[in-house]
Amino acid sequence: MRHFVLIAAMLGATIAPAQTFELADVHISAHSDNPALRIFHRSGRYELLDATMVDLISNAYGIEPDLVSGGPSWLESDRFDIVTKVSDDATAESIRPMLRNLLAERFGLAAHDGQALRRALLLTAGPHPKLAQPGAGGNGSCQDQPSEHTETTNAAFTCTQVTMSAFGAILRNSKFPPVAGYIAGSEVVDQTGLKGAWDFKLKWTGAGLMTKAGADGVTLFDAIDKQLGLQLRMGKVMLPVLIVDKVNRTPTSNAPGISEKLPPLKLEFEVADIHPSQQDHPTAPKFTPGGRLDVRGVTLIALIQHAWGLDTYDNDLIAGGPKWLTTERFDILAKATPPAGPASLLTDNDSIREMLQNLLEDRFQLALHSEDREVTVFALTSVKPKLQQADPSERTKCQESAAPAATADGVPQRMIVCTNVSLSEFAERLHGMAPGYANRPVVDLTGLQGAFDFSLVYSRPGVVRDSLRARADNELAAPSGAISLFEAMEKQLGLKMETQKHPMPVLVIDHIEQSPTN
């Protein structure tokens, strides 16, 4: 009930007039294939970038996004950038009331506390739980034991003095891949009825290892069942939430010249050494601790692709420029000074790419523009559509759901669940959701209007390749059950993804120098 009390307290609090941002620039975010919330407190600025209204409300009230309920369908699809002026010593606690005030003033947000029925993973107890009451000295946590990992088991939790509600929170919040691959951000609710704290051990196989493990693999769900005598299954439960009563899709206009009045910010390297490379094989651009960028043997076309977020596309979204762009290689050693503050480290791809853009423009005199040209895309077309018309009151979103059960041969599957989503929105998001397959732009050419609810279950590209390789080595082997995105799209949704030419925005290089300036 902690979240419920917190929400009620915040709604009941009066926001003083002084608790407002001195300056605030609010606008719709630029398009991104794989948008994600980014928060920075740097150089006298507090920034929430690519934020959905759910993200904004979550940060304003200090609650989990899952606890924001109600509101219009666009609450998790439309994205906004908010850049404000704050002092460098402002804390998260002092910023929240200012953000709540901003949402009320600029978006007309009104909300109240309540409860709502939500999908969640429910932790229940079987007739004979296999748990032990703890002895002295426990620390109330679960720790992975790498020394107990095997070829088929890459997770071995030892939990000491852990309550069942705490165990659910550990699963829900864990970033450990063998956990996150199964939980996929779902809320985990304790319904075991078991009181007190417990000691127990749990071993299982991460979803990414299930193909290799085969019949010896054990899913997290099976491990909880067989080893602990508990069950973890998807269901629905009433949870305390913040209910959105009203919010406007379009914020009120910014004051004239607001962006010029904000503290300036230009993401650039403090120093950068660039010279021709003798290395034939490139290393991917990457930041190392301390804000250092080390790139070796990379062509300029690859750097341009990376800087403008095109490096995972296999197509012709860059045009023009001299031939040496694809042959001449360079080494770059650069140093950036991260802005002050633990939440302001330069670790997000967008910041890195902006710095690379500025570097290429400054040192290689790069100039380019965008124009529409015919390029190879994936065309999404309709064959025999198997789509359910959506309830227009439901939130518009596509997200990865808890992993379904593996195939009979232990092949892990991935599930994407979309609600109230148009096929044009689905096509725009496919590159970010399935980059291993959608390695070129996806364009909706189905002609189907409206929004739909649907789910898609498929295997990751590596799993499909391993399955095909195994069958090639043994022609008598039965199919493993691995299914590609393309096959799943046609069989489950009645849609096809096929390559064809289509006009798309292309970066056209107007000018670039072969020798960088010092």
C-alpha cells in the first residue's frame, strides 16, 4: 500500500506558487525509431526527453508508470520534450512539485487516487511450499551465485530472510537478464499468504540459453514451481493507482524566445585526436568510463550512419559524397567532460550521437540535407488479416510481454502485445522492437484503417538461425518450433513483410573534407 499512501499525500498537498520552473520549453518530440525516456539534470537545465504523458506523471508523482491509470488512449504513445531551467543543486524532491504544477498549467492535468484491475504476474503458494525459516544473519536479499552456473543453468539465486512480497519486488525490478527475460517489466504481486521471511535457493535457465540447453533447460516459471512449491502465472489483480481525470493532448504554447533564454547546452568533445588508421577491421564507436571515446579503423560513412542513428539499417538512407567515404579509415580518440551530477553521465545513445554529429561537422566540414528518395523498405501488406478491432478507450501501446512457454524442444519465444494500435504506428515501431529482422524502414501499405488489438509470438533471429543450422546438419531432425518474425506475421496476423522500393527521407551529403582540421 506504500504507493497508494504516497499518491494520496501528493494529491492532497498544496503546490505553492513559488514551486514552478523559472523557464520551461514544452514541445512534441522528434520522431525516433526506438524512443525511450531520457532524464538529465545538467548545466542549469532539467530535461525530460522522449517522455510519454505516463512518464511525465510518473516522475511528477514519484510512482511507477504502471500505477498511472485512466486518461485518453494516447497517454503512452505521444511523446514530449520538456526542458526547464533549475539550479544545479535542485533535488528530485524539489523538482517534483514544479513538474506537477507544469503538467497542470501546460496540459490541464487533473487526477485522483483510486484502484484499478491490472494484468500482473501473480505469485501463489502450492500445497507444499519448499521454503525454510531463516536463521540469524540473513540480509533480506537474493544474490546470484555465478560459481553455481552450469552449461544449462545461468542463474542461481540464494535468497536469505526474504518475504514473499520482497521476492516479488526483486523479480519485478531486477535488471539481471535471466530474470528480466521472463518478467519483461510485469508487476509481480504476492498472493501466497505466507507470512514472515524465508531462506531458499532457485536455479534456472535464462531465455537466451534455452535453445542451447534444450531439454535440460528450466524456465524461471518451472523453477519456481518445482523448486519452491510456488507458482508464478499471469492474471489480474486490483492495484492502487493514480487515475487521470483530464489531460490535454496539446500543451499551451511556449513563451516567445523561450529556447534562447534557457541555459545553453552543446554536447561536444573537450578534445579529439583524429588521424588516418592502419587498422583493416573496425571497432564499434563506444564510450569508456571517464567520457572517453575510442574508435579505430572506422570509415566516415560508418561514423555518419552511427551519428544519425542509421547504423542498424541495411539500406541506402545516405546518399552522395565521395567514394573514399567507404574506403578511408580513421582512428578517433576523444574526451568529453560529463555534466555534473550522478543522473547526467553521457551514457545515452542520443547524447553520444549528437556529439559525433558536432565532431563531424566541425572537423570534417560535413554538410548535409534531407530529401525524399526511392529506397528499399519492408512493405507491410495485407493478405488475410486476423486482427481484432480495438476498444478506442484503451491505451495505444506495443510492448514486450512476459515470455510465453518455450516450444516442446525448449526453443524460447518472444511475445509483443499491441493494444489500440494502427498498422502505420505498428510499422513505425517495428525497427525498434525487432531490429534483427526490421533492418530497413517498415512502411504500412495494408490500406487497413482504424486501430487493432493483437499479439505476435516469434523467435529471435539467432534462435531461428541455430534451428536452421541444426536441421541442415541433420536432415531427419524434426522442426524445433522456431518461427521467424516474417512467418509469425503471416500466420498469426495475416500480414506480409516484403522488400520493395518506396520514397523515404534520405540524408544527402553536400560536402565533406577528406583531411580533418586540427
